[in-house]
Amino acid sequence: MPTQRFPLDARWALFCKVIDNFGDIGVCWRLARTLARDHGQRVTLWVDDPEALFALCPSARSTEARFLAEGVEVRRWDEPFEASCAEDTVADIVVEAFSCDPPAAYVEAMAQRAPHPVWINLEYLSAEDWVEGCHGMVSPHPRLPLVKHFFFPGFSTRTGGLLREPGLLDERARFEADPALRADFLHRLGVPGPDGDALTISLFGYGHPQIASLLQAWIGSARPVRVLVPEGRMVPQIAQALGLSETRAGTRWRGGALELVVLPFVPQTDYDRLLWSCGLNFVRGEDSFVRAQWAARPFVWQIYPQPDDAHRTKLDAFLNRYTHALAADLRAPLTAFWHAWNGDGDPGACWDDFASALTRIAGHDRAWSAALAQHEDLATALAKFCQAIVK
């Protein structure tokens, strides 16, 4: 077998199955775009539900089975998968996102290619300690002459890091330094006027059975609260709790200290600006969870529920790492509210204590984000990891 050497513009194939609406495709699209735009790679993204991609990147919308978007070739992953991927079309580097298993026909073609591609399983993000020991491990295929490498995102230098585009933090700094940019951005989303001394909150989640309790806490808050809710699963529950008959983008509601505005679902490129515009961000899943940390503002993570409550272990692993340097009088209300938001308690009952700690927590989040930024970003780490395999 000849020595495997790739040019700087190696061909990549990313395979993505959309499980959670936007979490899986959000990570895959961000990675594909970064590899193509910032690392000069030739990237093909195979996705089984392009509509989810179009929500994140409206300019990519196409009816074609194969099209170009922001430097990335996007292909529809239909079943049955056409066995037309001859040996010369198989990529140099094949990435399966979150153990989605590339089509059998593609894997067979990988085995026929000389040299064999680098095969990566991009795993879910976790702060658990065992991740560091499993990062980079290999698994031979049981039948074919192929080896799969496990690549774990993470929060330490012993993992693959977090997705972060070059210049992201500089862009955030420019946005924060110019209040007119924030005002113009919110105006374009239909958010009225200045928010004064109100706490502006973005609320993005899977839905919550106790959202009514939190809404009541906001209505009775001593400080005005402005809540910005992108269209999605959370909106119908809010509408039911508040007795709203109309819940489309642009809907506004006022009651007590609470002002609520329903936003259009924003493209991925605008979501960062929404996070930068708020004093507190509720996020969910993986992609928005990471973006909230780059926003360097207080946030609350709604983790994706897993069977047997396995997600609770992941939640606590992150909380232990994230709050390690936080003063005890701040750690307690933060942890209590995060647990309540993830089904272990009443978020409305925990709100006042959490809200009173936000100003001090904000300083911690700024330092946390800066510390993470000292680590290599995931796309760079992955490219180096693959290059090291073939040397």
C-alpha cells in the first residue's frame, strides 16, 4: 500500500443524519463551512434532511440533489444510497457525525480505495473525564481493511476542543463596542426600542413542562425582563401559559415586569449576534451550548434528554468543570437553577436567587470564555489530527 499523503486541499466527506432538528446539522454545517472557508479544504456534506440546513443557512436553499453553498458541496443523503460512489469519488477524509454510520455502499468503496481514507467518528461533546482517555482511539472494521478513529470535542487540551471560527471573538468585541450595531440588529428582528434597565433574555429550548412557573416569576420580577423567543418548540407552550392566540414572529406580550417578543428563527450567522445582545441566554443541545460560551455571558443549558437519565451525568460533569472557580455563593444558585431547568426542581422558585447572582456570574463567564479560547479550535485540531495519521 503506498504511503498516504494528502494535499493541503484534501477532499472531505461529512455525513450527517438530522436527529434533533438543528443540533446535529448545526455542528456539521459549522464544521464543513470552517474547513472549506478557513482551511482551504474541499468539503462535501451529505445530509438526510436538507430542510434543517436551509433553516440555518437560507441562502443554501436548493431543490437540487447536489449543490454548492458557501464553498461546501451539499449532497442529499437519500436511501437507498446509490452505489455510484466509485473509488475515485470517495473522499480522502470521511467524517461520520455522532456515529451516524455512512452508507454501506460508501464504506465498501472506501475499502476499495488505495490508499484507504482516514475515517473519523466525530463524537458528541461531553465534559466527562473518560472522554480524554478515549479521544483518538481506533476501532478496526470487523470485516473490511478500514480503521475508524474517535474524535471527541471537549473542554481541555486532551480533547479535540470546540468549534470556533477564526476572528469570532474579535467580531464579538466589535459588536459589543458599538451599541448602534446591537440596536440595529434587534430592530431588524422586530424588537422594539431600547430595553433600558431590563434584563434581556434569549430563550431557545426544547420546550419545558414548567415554563408557566418561570413566566410567572418573570412577571413578578423586581427588575424588568425582556424575553426574546425564536420560533420553535417553546413558543406553543408559552402561548398556552399566557393565553396567547397568535404566536407568529412579531408577536409581543406584556404583563407585570415581563415583555415577551417572538422572533423569527434566525440563520446560524445571526444567532451569535442574538446571544451577544442578551444578558442571559437559554440554550439547548450542543451547537447553541457552545455558542453561548463564546458569547461570554451568563447562560443556562438545556441538555438533550437521554434514556435512563444518562444526560444528568453529562450535565453535572460540565457543571463541575464550569463552576470549579466560581464562588460558593454563586455556584449554589446557578447549579440549582440549571438542575431545575433540566427537570429536577421548579425553575420559577429558583429564579430570584439565580437572577440576583447574574451580575457576578457574568464576570466568571467572561473569564471562562477567554480560557477556552486558549485551546485549539476543533476544526484546526481535527485537520492536524488527520494529517498526523497519514504522515
